[in-house]
Amino acid sequence: MIVVNVDSIPGRKHTLINLVQGSTVQAKHIGRDFMAGLKNIVGGEVTGYTEMLTEAREIAINRMITQAQGMGADAIVNVRFCSSDIADGMAEMMVYGTAVKFVE
């Protein structure tokens, strides 16, 4: 599956299928929270959160790809990411784009 953040794939014609999306909600655990508190004092990257967000992006992308494959898509164009706080200590990672089918 081709996944790009531009509105078309150079050299390929396509027809639009539909909007596709994937999301996940991740919660921090006490260990990450504790380490984040320490990093807040001394500064630097909070690797626990970085790992959590990387995992969340991968899960969301895979869910979007699965949805597009179920529609018979060949690619997803115009892919965008967004995140938001859901509750204290929880965040949603969402990815969305347009599923397309290649034409000759």
C-alpha cells in the first residue's frame, strides 16, 4: 500500500474511493509519568513518551491501511496526522487520508 502526504502520486492516475482513518488512544503509566516529572526538572527528551507516540502512530497507520485495503484501495493520498488529549494522562493519535484506486 502506497501512503503519501501529497494529493496525487506522480505518474499514476487514480479515482477516489473514500476517506479512511485510523486512531488509537494511549495512556501513560506511572513509570512514564515519574520519568517525565524528573525530565521536567532537568530537561531533555522524555523517551517514554516518544516511544508511546511512535507506537500510537504505527497502530493508527496500520488501522487506516486495513480500512483502505477493505475498500479495495491501491494507495492513500493526502495523509494527515493529528493528536488530542482525551482525559488526564490519555491522548488520541489519529491519521486520515483519501483511499484511491489506480486506473490505466
